[in-house]
Amino acid sequence: MAETKTNRGYLSATIGCRCPRCREGKLFQYPVSANLKKNMTMHKNCPVCGQPTEIEVGFYYGTSYVSYAITVAMSVASLAVWAFTIGLSIDDNRFFYWMGTNAVLLLLLQPWLMRLSRSFWISWFVKFDRDWRQHQPEDVSERMNADQANNW
Ligand SMILES: [Zn+2]
């Protein structure tokens, strides 16, 4: 088997919003966009290996916890950077400038953070399969009722 196999590691595949099974196919149909509906439109199946991106009804409900955790982690990181570069004195409002800057930053990153949390979420349920070409993706049709799936 001399087929090209991906060298992407778990983190670069997940942060790049790639399918966790083959680490090649993109999960989302469009580039990151301020149009949230477009931004969150996923391929129904991975365009490379056929892995379904929604493996059961309401699969992505839990992602709000993930996006919360990422938001907290990013705020801590930006606070650390701010503390070392600008400082966090309360007397001259530097701390409050951080709060404002951090809020704007998170707001701007929101479309990407929403994707990232879905990408992390599915990566915890779908295993990387180095030999995905030899295997069929898991059949999820029983867990996916077509009518309900269309509401997403
Ligand atoms: Zn794939």
C-alpha cells in the first residue's frame, strides 16, 4: 500500500477543522465567514472518506461546553500576555482595557471558535483510521432520522 497517507497530527487536523477519521476532508463547506449560517454549514459526509459529520440527532448540542472551555482558556492566555506586556494595574484602568480588548477579540473570533468546538467535539467520538480506504464509515442511518436531520 503505497498510497499517500496524511501526516496531519491530531491537533493540526482538529484545529484545521478536518474530518477526524481521515484527517484530510474538510468538515465545513465554506471558509470561515461572518455569515453564521454559512459559517456553520457542514458537509453531510466527509468529502474524502465519507464519514458522516453528524453521527446522531442533536449531536452538536454539547458543543456549547467546549466553546465555553475554549473561551476561558483564551481569556486566560490573553490575560497572561497582557499582564506581561502592558500590565494589569487597576489604578489606571489597564485591567479594564484588557477586559474590553478581550471581549472584542472573542467576539471577532466567534465564528472560528464555534467551528473549533464542533471540530473538537466530533474528534472525541470518531477515531482516526489510518487505513480508512479499506474500511467503510460507520453506518449512522439508524440514529439519524431524516426528518429531524433536516431541521439542522
Ligand atoms: Zn474523512
